[in-house]
Amino acid sequence: MTDEHNAEKAGSADPLDTVLTEITQVLAKVSRPEVEDLGRRLGEAGRIFIAGEGRSGLMAKAFAMRLMHLGSTVHVLGETTTPSVAAGDTMVAISGSGKTEGTVRAAEAAQRVGAGVLVVSTDPSSPLARAAEAVLTVPAATKYRRADEPATIQPLSSLFDQATHIVLDVVCLQLAEQRRVDNETARAAHSNME
């Protein structure tokens, strides 16, 4: 049997096309002012702390790495070399549902010590969002499949993770432009231990 026959038999389109369409539909609904606001706030930030669990945590780590390439002082919560968060610091907390307990606790603790909390989530009314001074909403599907989430062929929070990665890369493009960091400058900050 050919791949074309299998796709017809399954009654579905090419999965790559479907996933691309899903991502495009989510990104079309992301607020451009929220993206710009996150970039502006991070551009003004001193030390930045990034928090997230599971795959959201992996997106958080990718974001932290790119922020470092762009000249930010950035730490990932949970790493052994991460210092304590203090007043005046900025935390970016990422959770699709906005209910991930460890991420919510970290955001609330950061808020208590006087750090600014910025949130990336699907739910601007979530417990995580309540700890934030600004929320970037990525309206994608999560593992909970709430009624207001878009349909997806993908499992769990894959659509949120993919869209979040792209949105945060756009925030980094904004920061690179603000700081006049080109590819060569960013590459100079890239690990040379590979």
C-alpha cells in the first residue's frame, strides 16, 4: 500500500500539513501587543529567571538559551547553579494550563520577594496568571482539552509547546533588534564546547 492510500484510508490529510495549519491558526490569534509587551519588559529586565515543567520546561530552557545568546543574564529554575530570586528580578513562567503546581508555586514565591512575574499560558485567568503582572496568551490546545481550546490531532500539549516556541523566538527577534544583536554577535555567545 502506498502512503497516499494509507492517508485516504485513515480519512486524514497529510499530518505535516495538518500540524502546520494548527500552528498557523493558533499564531493568528496571539495578541501582537502582548508579544511586544513581553519583549519590552525583558529588554528592561536585569536578571531573568525562567520556570516551566515538562515540555513547557523544555520550551523555557530553549528560550533561556536564546536570551543568553542575546546578552541577557538568565537562569533556569531548578538548575543547580541558579541563584535565589530577589526583588527587582524578572521571572518568566510557562505553563499551558496555568495550573502546573511547581510553576505556580515558583511564580508566587517570586512575587512575594518582589520579582516581576511574566506568564506564558493558554489561560489568562489561571492560578499562574493571577501571580503575573503581564500574561502572554498562546490560545492552543493543552492536555486538558477544555471546551475553548482549538481542536488538534496532536497529543497532550504539543500544539501549545510548538506555538510557544515560535512566539518566544519572535520575542527574541524583537530583543535582538532592540539590542542590535546580529547573528555573528549571537554566535559569539554560543557554546564553544560542542
